[in-house]
Amino acid sequence: MKAVLEAAVTLLTVLVAVLMAVIIAIRIGIRRRYRLERRYRPGAELGIAEYLAGLPRVPEAGGRSERAVLLAVALEALGDLRGSERERLAELIDRLGYTAEAMAGLRARRRARRRQSAAILAAVASASATHALTAALDDTDPIVRTACARTLAEVGGADAATAAIIAVAKRDIRAVPGAVAAVVLALGIAQPSALAPLIGASDAPPEVRSIAIEVAGRLRLSEHAKLLRACLREQDEIAAGAASGLGMIGDVRSVDALMDLAGDDRRALPARAAAVAALGSIGAAPAVPLLESLLGADWPLMAAAVRALCRLGDPGTAALRSAAASSRPEASAMAEAALEP
């Protein structure tokens, strides 16, 4: 027993010593980086400012540490710039060899290096990196894959690259949902038609379909209205997102399908409430009788119906006045509150 205790104490002592050594090494590294920042950052900031101001002098960085500081300063500035100034700084980063280094870094063995390289290329968004980014879509790390997919979506590419981006979104939605949402949003902004395979594909994970549907609605991509209308007949979560999207788009052709969904008591309340809200957003006056009938329904539907009626002009106001005079206390109270100026 005594030997076991002595071994445990020895092991604990070794662990404490190793932990202290790691802490000291980290502190030394932090202090070193801080000193390098203080030494090189002012010159890097001045050089980039002068370059952007149109002076002929190109910022120079000699050693590895100075180049690292210059790149950090350039990437910070890149995030704040727009238009021609951003393009000029991106060209400088490319000219100084940082883009080529990042492209090579995507093939590094260390995952941290590949992630850093993908982040640099995402910030620069250079079309010259398209080939390297496309190759990195097969990386073993989902963070690297999705970062490269988002950058490719932003800079555009061949149809094959778009298909690969969509495949990454389907593959990684459960591993890195936030990163996949950024990929889908980038596709919706730069290549709106590319969302169709995600919205309408029944074999795609429902999570990525829901994201694509929301992006299509929030970006008011009317070209996808037909696909969204078809989604109203699918499972309730997908139908709810599609209904909201159609409402944001203002698709008048979907009124009948939305009324069917809103009035179907076999469907989940969130899906029905989303359809009711969409009818109000579209301004569907023919839906007033249906919405009025829902003033006696469960709370989510009743609240959505009141808000929708508020947006339907005189017919909606007349329905609210009728509800305010009814014997149903909850509906009466909500209608009265909605009619208050």
C-alpha cells in the first residue's frame, strides 16, 4: 500500500511539473508575440495606410515574424474595407505571396495550419485560389471543407465546384451547422439558382433544406417560389419554413396552398401559424373568412390570425371588430388590443 501511495505522489509531482512547464512556455510565447506586435505593427499599419492612400511604396516585411504581423494587420484592414480599396489591398496580399502561401498551406499535414490557410483565403477571396479551394473540399476536417466551400461560393466557379459545395453542405450540416449556414447564405447571395438542389431535394438532410429555405425567403428569391410551394406539402418543419419564405417573397400564387395549410387541423401548430402569418404578409384578402374562423383556435393560431388581419385593410379590420364584440373573451381581448390606435 505504501508503495502505491509513493508511486501516486511521484506521478502527481511529475504531472504538476509538466503542467508548470507548459504554462511557462505559453507565457513565454505570449510575451514574445506581444513584443513582436509592438515592434512591427506600427510600421505595418503605416505602410498599408500609405499604400492605400496611393503612394508608390509597397509595404515590405523581411523576416518571418514581420511578415506574420503585416499579414495580420492587412487582414484586419481587409475586413473594414469595401470597393476599390478592398480590391487594392487584396491585390497587395497576393503580390506579397501570402495567397500562394495559404494555398500551399491547405495541403499541410497539421490541421491547425490548414484551418489558418482556409481562413486567410476566405478573407482575401481571390479567384486565383479557386483550384486549391476546390481540392480542399475533400479535406478530412469539416471546418476546412466548409471554409473553402463558402469562399468558393463567394468568388464563383464552375458548375462542378458548385455541385461539390452543395455536397459539402449536405455532408457537414450535423458536424458544423453554423459553418454550413454560412455556405448556404453565400450561395444564395452569389449564385441564387444553386439553392434549388438544396430546397427541392428530398434526399438532402432536413436541416440543410431548412437553412436553404430560410435563405431563399429572407433574400426574397422569387425564382424559388415554385419549389417553396411544393414544400408546403412536406413535413411540418419544412412546410413552416416554406410558408414563412413565401410570405417574405410575397408570392400571391401560393395563397390557396397557404390557406389549405392554415386550415388543416392535422398539421402542427407552428406550420399552420407560419401559413397564417404568410397570408397576412402577402395581403391575401380572400383569406379573411378563414382567419376569422381561427380567432377561436389555440393561442398560437389565434395570435397569428389577429396579426394577419391587421395587415388586410378594411376587410381585416371589419373581422377584428366583429371578434371584439364576440362572447369569446380571449379573442375579444386580442381583437380590441389590435384595434387600438
